[in-house]
Amino acid sequence: MGKINQTFVLEFILLGLSGYPMIEIIYFVLILIMYLVILLGNGVLIIASVFDSRLHTPMYFFLGNLSFLDICYTSSSVPSTLVSLISKKRNISYSACTVQMFLGFAMGSTECLLLGVMAFDRYVAICNPLRYSIIMSKIVYVLMASVSWLSGGINSIVQTSLAMQLPFCGKNIINHFTCEILAVLNLACADISLNIITMVISNMVFLVLPLTVIFFSYIFILYTILRMNSATGRRKAFSTCSAHLTVVIIFYGTIFFMYAKPKSQEHEGDEWQTTDKLISLFYGVVTPMLNPIIYSLRNKDVKAAIKYLLNKKSFQ
């Protein structure tokens, strides 16, 4: 038994904010409220995009996918985080940790691709409006969303499999809220060069490539908008892009803050470790909560669809 424990662990311990017991209560309340807002806000967007025929367009199809993804992403980790904060039960089984890591990585990878295809959709709508219905046909945009989900899942299978096959030599204390892949890799007592190489390739495909598509799409969009003679047309074009661009800035800004900091700061001091946890919380909870709020407040079609559905429900 002792020999097995040298390389394999049956469960992990998630530290979270165990060093700050008073703050844990505050965070429990905040995370619970934000999680409920996530379920409500994204649920309403999904219902609106499905049942209102005015929203049966590629943009709102992708938005519905993004809302469903945010619900799945937060539901994979937030409930267990809430339990650990209120009950002090910080252990998580090896299999549950694996599932949590897979879902988190799959949803994050898929969201990167979805934001990229949403930018391409806005580029076609504004720069090639006459050909929009041909280029972004139903077959095309359903295929684009399906490839995003499939690619994110495959990427997560590869990364999770490589991470959980590593020996941990009995070390099972994860200094994090969840089974985040980098925090788990820090426990490995073997060479993780292969993990690093595959992670770099993954970042190029799922971070850099979609960000490049987003960047060039908005360069062409901005050029097209500035050439418009109508001020009304310019405002309408800006309004259709502003919500997506805001989500992109928040999403990628948080990711690069988490993963692009100097290596020398990754393990130095409780302050940096606590900062990483809080940034991870922002990425994992606050961003999915803001997405439906941003799209609802900045989009007249979504607000009209929600009001229509609420009035229809009240009438019935």
C-alpha cells in the first residue's frame, strides 16, 4: 500500500482560501449570488434564442452556444467550491478531479473558438452584407459551432490524459479552488516536458489563432465602418460589435493575466498565490456572469425578445 501511494493518490485536497476563514464566508455568499445570476441570465438568453424567431440568426445561435457553455463551465466547479467554502470539506476524489479538469479545459478551449467564429460572423455581416446569407448559411454556422465543441473536447482529452497519467508521489494538496491543470502539474514528481509542449501547441491553436482572427476581423470591420457615409449606419454597426468586443477583452485579458506572467512569480509568496486564485475566480465566475448582462444591455434585439417572452408568459 505504501509503495502504491508513492506514485498514485486516491484524492486531492483543494486549499482554496483556507488561510482566510473569515473571507471564505464572504466569498461563499458572493459566489452563490453570481452563480445564480449565471444560471438565470444565460438560461434566459438560451430560451430567447430558441423560442423567438427573430433571433434565429447565426449571431444569436453562437450567443446561445456561448450561454450554454458558460452554464456548463461554472457548473463543473462552482457547486463543489461552494460546498468546500461552507462545510470545510476540501477533499475531491481522483476521478472527480479528472472530470472537473476535463470539463474546465474543454469549455475554455471551446469558448476561445466560439469567440473567434463570432468575430468572423460580425466581419461577414458588416463587410459583406449582400453575401451574408450565402456565406453564413445554416449548414455553415452549425458546422462552425460543432467543430468548436469537438475541437475543445479533443484538446481537453489530450491535456487531461497527459496530466492525470503523471506520478504524484503522494503529493495531493492543490493550492487552488478547483482542479486547475497548471496547479495539478505542479504536484507531479516526473518530467512534464511533454505536457508543456502540448500546452504550448494548444495555446497557439486555441488562444493565438482565434485572437488573430478576432484582431483582423475587427481591423476590417473598423475600416468598413469608418467608410460609411451614414452616421446611423455607423452607430448600428458599432452597437452590433461592442458587446462581443467587450466580452473578448474581458475573457482574453483575464487568461493572459493568469498564464502570461513571469515564471519567477509563479511560486513566490502567498500574495502571488492568493492573487492567482482570485484571478481564476474572476475568470471562472465573473466572466460568465457578465456575458449575458453585456449582451442584454447592449443589444436591442435581445432586450426586445426577453420582453416579448416575459409578456407572453404573463399573458398565458
